[in-house]
Amino acid sequence: MANPYVKLLGAQIRSQLQYRASFFLDLSMATLLSAVDIGALFLLFRVTPALGGFGWREVILMTAISGAGFCMADLAVGEIERLKHYIRTGLLDTVLLRPMSALGQLLVLDFATRRAGRVVQGTLFYLVALTVAPVKWDAARVVYAIVAPINAAVFFSAVFVTLAAIAFWWIESGDIANAFTYGGRDFTAYPSTMFHGWFRGLFAFGLGFAFVAYLPALALLGLSEPIGLPDWARWCSPLVTLVVVLIARATWLAGLRRYGSTGS
């Protein structure tokens, strides 16, 4: 007997493929928009030789780790942003009635197949960045090169879920959530040394975004963190991501316990 989540996901994908012209247009546009983000990086280096003290070969690796991770997270859980619609309309009641995980159902019911193009492009860009960047290869770095984008994807996925769950308390929290999801993507695409003061302290270390791409890239490149973080911290991204995942789980479960239906 097929897994019910697989059956739901398959039905969702088949429904999107019914209108093939629209599907491939959406797929192409999503891929094009991702390419624009990559192009913006090269435009920056047309006017400056370095960003935050790093050259283009170092920065391209940070951007690639962040981009690949975010694209995978956006494909897998990005549509969890629609949770506020389910809460407002009462559709979440139908999800909770089924003997299945509410989160799992929401992820497959709103799965956006068109975003697959971004994942392919992001992965290819990451492979190119690994060949261009002056990575000091050894066994540990080979493993970390594989782990880094997956870790970034899990981190962003946890952020998506945490911020979407705020809708259980505040339905119209979308703009705040976008500031930390898409804003976090933009922050992690560049060296944390580009930012200063409380803003860098909050996003880079308070919220852990430095551990998405910046510090893993430094570990792969064999560079010390110029702000003064100890070298061992460059390898701690999976531990930070685990903490973020646990926070996401606790926030989601607390929100579900709080939900009391629309009464309609």
C-alpha cells in the first residue's frame, strides 16, 4: 500500500501538469528570477573588488551555499506560508480531522512543483562555485561540502515553519515572516562582515544566519573568521541548525495546541 503522503504529493503534481503551458511558463519564470539573483552578484563585483573583505571567488561560494539551500527549502516547505489562509478560512479543520501529520499534509497539499527548476539551477551553481573557489580539499571538507547546502536547506525550512506558525497567534504576520525568510536568504548570500553593529549581531549570531553559508564557506576555504570567532565555530552549523529545528518543532506544536477552529 502506497504511503498516503506520496499519493497526495503525486495527485498534486499531476494536477499541476494538467495545464502544461502554464506549468512550464511558471517553471521558466522561477528559474529566470533565480538567475537574476546570481547576475546581481557579478554586477556588484564590476564596481568593487571585494565585499566585506572577501574577493569574488570566496563570495560566490557563500552565495551558492545559501542559494542552493534556500531553493531546496522553498521547494519542500515554502508553501507553508499559506497556513494563514487555512486558519482564516477554517480549512485547517479538515486537515486536522485526518489521522495524519498536519504539517506533512500542508506540505504536500500545496507542493509547488514549478520551483524544481530553481533547485536544479542552484545545485549547478554550487558545483561551479566549488570548482572556482580556492577550497583546500581534504576528507573533512569533502564531507562538509556535501553537508553545507543540505544543512542550509534544513535551517531555512525550520525558519519557514517557525514563522508560518506565528499565524496561530497573529494571522496577518506575513510581512514580518518575509523579513526573516527572504531577508535571511539575502543576508546569507553575502559575507556577514558586510554588516555592522546590532544588525550583524542579531542576524548573524543571534538568529544564527552566519551558520548557513558564511561560516561553512570559511571552513571550506580554510579562512579564519575576521571578526574574531574561534575557528572551531566554522564547523558548528549542523548543531546550530538542530537548535533551530527544535525551536520550529516546539513553536509548531504550541500553535496547534492553541488553535481552536474558526467556529464556522
